[in-house]
Amino acid sequence: MNTIEQVRNKQPLIHHLTNQVVMNFTANGLLAFGGSPVMAKEVKEAAEMAKIANGVLINIGTITEKDIDAMIQAGKTANRRGIPVVLDPVGVAATSFRKQVMEQLTNDINFTAIKGNIGEMAYLVDIAWETKGVDSAEIYADQAILKKIAQQVAEKYQTIAIVTGAVDIISQGETIQTNDTGHDYLTNITGAGCLLGSIVTACLTTNAPHMDAAYDALFHYGKAAERAAALPTVGGPGTFLPHFIDQLGK
């Protein structure tokens, strides 16, 4: 049984401590894909929720001070239980507060995977890169540079590093894979990267080796985007979005 089939057979419960802007989109996308979402950032229930989840996603897109303890408690609980915990360091390069949060999270939690765009991931290993708010500036980079960034993140945090872009790079130290599926419409809808973090977390709950599971998540996600964009009724990001959710379930 392949990774995607395992997810759909298991219907893993993914505990999201995530970006408020994307909660609905993320929940609908994960449901379509085959997982089961729960959104719980209240510190009084974060650890308890992580005790019943199959995986935990931490996304700092709309981080506030009161969210930090809940994220740490959920992440530590996931570590104790041996379930995957994924970090999406959204906009980490934008402010000193986000950098501080990133340092707290990575000091206290062992992450199974860290997923971000080029600017975010470069920032984590002190490689200069232009960013614009929470987005990475559209600067051409050859694969050698991307692989270097991914490998350094993987080694620094002892994790699987996923650098997303026109070509996605997945690294676990010396082991590197690339994925070139996807469509430009993904860059024109809010939350595409955040939903991808949820899909990756769901795939990491399977019996597949973590590198393979991460690759399968990115490949499936990109192919769903390609199929949706190719439909004759799709003429731009607005019509693309609902068809993309449909295609995630194919």
C-alpha cells in the first residue's frame, strides 16, 4: 500500500496549531486528501489534544505570544509519543519576534520535518535571501543553491528539510530528492504552503520512510494542482481553488 493509500485507510488525526488566515482552507484540503483535521491552540488543551492525535503541525503564520506555550506543549507531547511533528516557519525572516519564536520552538521540540519557502529556509541557516513579508522574493536560484540550503537546515536541526518553490527540494542530510510537479496558481492563492504542511504531516504518519512520505506528499500535491489547472472551467486562481481541493482527493 503506497503512502497516499495508507493515509486514506488510516484517516490520521492531525492537530493543527496554525495560521488563523488559512484554517478553513487547510481543514477542507486535508479532509479532501483523506486526513482528519483538528484546530486547537488553547494552552489548556494543547497537550491533551496532542495525546490523541496522529501528528502535529505547528505553523507560525499568525503567531501571538499566547500561542507559544501551546505549541511547545503540543510539540513536546508529540515527541514523547513518537508521532510526527512538522514546523512551518512562515515569515520567520520578517521580524525579530518570529525569529525568537523559532528559536524557542526548535530548542524545545524535535521536529520530524521543517517546511518553508526559499527565503524562510535560507534565513534559518544564515544564508542571505530577499524576502517580502511572509513570502520569498522571486529570485532565480539554481538547484545547487537550493540543495545547499536544504541540506544545511536538515543538518542543523536534525530533521527532514523541505524547501518549496518551482522545484521542491527534500533533504535528510546527504540524501536529497527533488520534485517538480505543481502550477503557478499555487502561488496566487492564500494558504497553499500552509495546506501543504498539513498534507506532509498526514503522510508522515504512515509506515513509509519519512523521506519517501515527504516526497509522496509533495508529488501528489503538485499533480493535483496540475490536474486542476488543466480543467477547461479553470481560468485563474479563483476557479482553480475549489477544483484543486477536489483533485487532492483523487
